[in-house]
Amino acid sequence: MTRTIHLSLDINGRRHELDVEPRVTLLDALREHLALTGTKKGCDQGQCGACTCHVDGSRVLSCLTLAAQVEGRQITTIEGIAAENGELHPVQAAFVEHDAFQCGYCTPGQIMSAVACIREGHAGSDDEIREYMSGNLCRCGAYNSIVAAVREAAEMA
Amino acid sequence: MRDFSYLRASSAGEARQAALQAGSTLLAGGTTLLDLAKCGVMEPETVIDITHLSGLGGITLDAGGATIGALAKMGAVADHAGIRAAFPAVSESLSLAASAQLRNMATIGGNLLQRTRCSYFREPDVFPACHKRNPGSGCSALGGVTRNHAVLGTSDACIATYPGDLAVALAAFDAVVDLGGRTVSVDDFFLTPGNTPERETALQRGEMITAITIPASAAAKNSTYLKVRDRQSYEFAAASAAVGLEFEADGKTVRDIRVVLGGVATKPWRARNVEQALVGKVLSAETVEAASRLAMEGAVSHGANHYKIELAPRVVARAILKVGGLV
Ligand SMILES: Cc1cc2nc3c(=O)[nH]c(=O)nc-3n(C[C@H](O)[C@H](O)[C@H](O)COP(=O)(O)OP(=O)(O)OC[C@H]3O[C@@H](n4cnc5c(N)ncnc54)[C@H](O)[C@@H]3O)c2cc1C
Ligand code: SF4
Ligand code: FES
Ligand code: FES
């Protein structure tokens, strides 16, 4: 017998209702149930950072978070950071400006992580950026440009 | 991942009651539980979410020491100014662990309970033999790839390393695990595998960690956590050391010293023999190097992990010299 539970999730300022099995992760809820596919699945076991989202403003890994766990919390995904009028978030703009990607698969996670990293005050130097962005792997090795983009966005913030 | 039912606990009492049921598991940050459920190592029938409980996430400090609620996040404790001032090794052990995202999710209680494990343990389909998963089934690591396995505290049944960082720092300063109804020192909380590697801690079914308390001391205030690993960040320790040091009034004779090793043993490894060899001595590179070698008393390697026996005493020595102001 498949058990399902009803959840009401607050994502990017909108309420979403869904019925899922309790084991469904926030990542699968976003991608498979709510068609919010900007958040990527890389390893699905907490090792790559591709699935990074914000819960109550903190960056977390949605692959190791149960959807049920974050009911009542404010969830922000990559779809929710640009302005209403479509203007890019400064970190998105800096990634474009610095060409901080190749295939782009890790990019939504990198950007969500960078937005939080700057807000936390952990983007003061290149070394600090590398340390505090180490949870986001890039298989294309775009790291130098990623650091440059984060640094520029941090300087402008 | 096998399906389970989900219960959001509304009080600590309800969580404990539910956790008495066989097949029930508490869920805090979920970073160990969901990871191991996805590997098929943990197969809970009921997951009891304790993250919505209030009052268990606080950090309080006074002259006597610190109390950290079980649900405090690793990141919040790492960045806490009072913890950083009174217990630098504790703060460093946390900021050098995992990644920023994981530290925002993972709790202090869950961190202590991350499994003592090895990569064979994580692959039940490929490596069915594992005494820890299935007592009596054998050990796939013995005779296998052992680079990350323990050299201290092992048994014929299991050689898996306790991989956590925080507990290493806590053991140095005689921290205590508060289980609501009783307290256990961090040193006694963790068990060596012996013939029962499936039992890793003193936690009993239905018990919940509510807080960790750390007594203040001069050694804790002058402390460091040194972590050496295969890559610079986001990696478990190849060898680590938490060290705290207090000098006599002369500023060079050791009054109190704490030495605990991580990444090389089946539990956070307090090296009391190193401590005893240094108390009352004038700290110098020679005394420190000689004493640090004692940390490997009784060490046994299994092939590829032999390097730890060379590496760990050097990590200990460097950490002592650092808090002693000699490097
Ligand atoms: C990619 C990766 C890298 C990592 N790197 C490091 C590292 O470098 N250093 C390091 O130290 N750790 C590292 N970790 C481990 C991480 O720190 C732990 O997974 C985390 O601390 C567990 O905390 P949690 O709150 O998420 O626990 P959960 O997964 O929620 O729980 C873990 C276990 O503890 C039990 N539990 C939780 N809270 C309580 C409580 N209050 N009382 C009783 N039982 C409880 C649960 O039932 C479960 O069995 C890493 C993890 C990952 C995935
Ligand atoms: S070392 Fe321990 S955890 Fe690893 S396979 Fe052997 S028994 Fe299992
Ligand atoms: S998909 Fe979540 S960390 Fe890789
Ligand atoms: S741009 Fe391809 S993985 Fe990072």
C-alpha cells in the first residue's frame, strides 16, 4: 500500500499543494511534482551541491531534505531569485558576465549557494569564497570564473 | 529508498515515545539518515521529525561553560562568537566539516550520531558481508581497500573509522551528552566495536539527545582543531587532532593538556598517554614529537591505511606546537 501525505509548501512566495509519499525529497517534489526543474539532481546524496535551495533564507541541499520536513518554511529556488520584471539577480548577472559555466548543470546550485554565501558574509576573499563554496562541485571545472563572479557580486552587494 | 511513514513530533515526550517502537528513527537534519536510507543501509518504517520542536536549538554560555541544544545547526555553532572565544577547537572542528549547505542542515545531536562506517558498509547490494550492518556476516573491508579505515580501537569484527570532527573536539574538553533523563560523557558515549560493531554509542532505544554541555577551562580556551585530508575542503579527515593547552605561570611548563585524535580510530581517540607525558614538562619541539608518537601505542594497520600511523603523530605534534606558540 502506498501512503501519501498532503503537503502545503511555500515556494518562491507562492503556496503549492501536493500529495506525495512521505519519502519524497524536496528535490523530487520540486522537479517531479511541481515542474520546477531549475533545481538540478547531480549525485542525489549530498555530495555535489547541484540541488542547493534556500529554506528560511539558509542554503541547504534539497536532495537530503524531505518535502514533509519543510512544510511551514519559506523555500526559495533558482526560479525565485530574479526580479518580478525579469531582471536578473546580481549574482546571476555576474555569472553571465564572467562566463562562469560551461555545460551549466551545476550553475543553479552554484548561484543559490553564492547568493547565500555573500549574504552570510563569507565572500571576503578568493580563499574564503573557495572554502565556503566548496560544497558546489563543477565537473566542467569553471571554478576560476565562478570565484570571479562571486567576488564581483560580493563587491557590489 | 524504501517508503516509510512520517510523524512530525509536537513534543520531545511524543518523539521519545514514538522512538520506542522498533523500526522508528528520529529525523533531525536528515543528512545521515536520508543518505543511508538511499543506500539501502537504513530502512526505517517510521521517521519521526524532531525539527519542528522548539527550545532544543539554543546556545548558552556562562563562566562555567556552554550548553548547546541538540537541534542547534553545525553552522550556527561554528559561527557563534562565544563558542569561538571559549572553545576555538569546537568552532574549528565544525567549520572544517562537510560543506556550508550541510552545516546549515545538520544538527549537533545528529552529528554525534553519524555512523562509524566505511565505504563497504554503504553498498549492501555489492558487499553483503558487514558485521555492522548484519552481525555475523563477515567484514568486506578486511583484505579489501582500507585507505580510510581505522588503526586504533579496531577489532576482528570491524575496522571502520569514526569520521566525525565535532566529537573529537568535544572529547578533549570533557563534554557531556544530555539524554534528558541521564548524562554520559562524550568519551563514554562512543563505544569501540569489539564483537558488537552494530552498537556504536551508549544511546538506548527511545532516548533522545537534548543537549551537549562543555565545561569551560583554560585548555579549552587555548585550543585548536587540525584536520589533514586528501583535498583542501569538503572532505573527511585522513587524520585530525583536537588539542588544548594551559601553561604554568612561567609560560612554558605544561599544566594541563588535552589531546584527541580523529580520522584514525573507531571512536574519538583521547590520547591520555600523550597528555601524561607532557604534563609538567617544558614544551619544546623534541618533547612534543616524542610524546606525540605515544598516540600510536597499540595501532594496527591493514595495508593501505598504514600511512595513518606515520601521519597522525605529526598532526598531533603540529597541533600541540601551534597552541604552544612554537610554530
Ligand atoms: C557529503 C557529506 C560530507 C560530510 N562531511 C563531514 C565532515 O567532514 N565532518 C563531519 O563531522 N561530518 C561530515 N558529514 C556528516 C554530517 O556532519 C552528518 O551527516 C550530520 O552531522 C548528521 O546530523 P543530522 O542532524 O543531519 O542527523 P540526521 O541524519 O537527522 O540523524 C542522524 C542519526 O541520529 C539520530 N538522531 C538525530 N538527532 C537525534 C537526537 N537529538 N537524539 C537522538 N538521536 C538523534 C537519527 O535518528 C539518525 O539515526 C558529511 C555528510 C555528508 C553527506
Ligand atoms: S569495517 Fe566495519 S563497517 Fe566496514 S565492512 Fe567491515 S564490518 Fe562493515
Ligand atoms: S544532488 Fe544534492 S548534493 Fe548532489
Ligand atoms: S558548468 Fe558544467 S558542471 Fe559546472
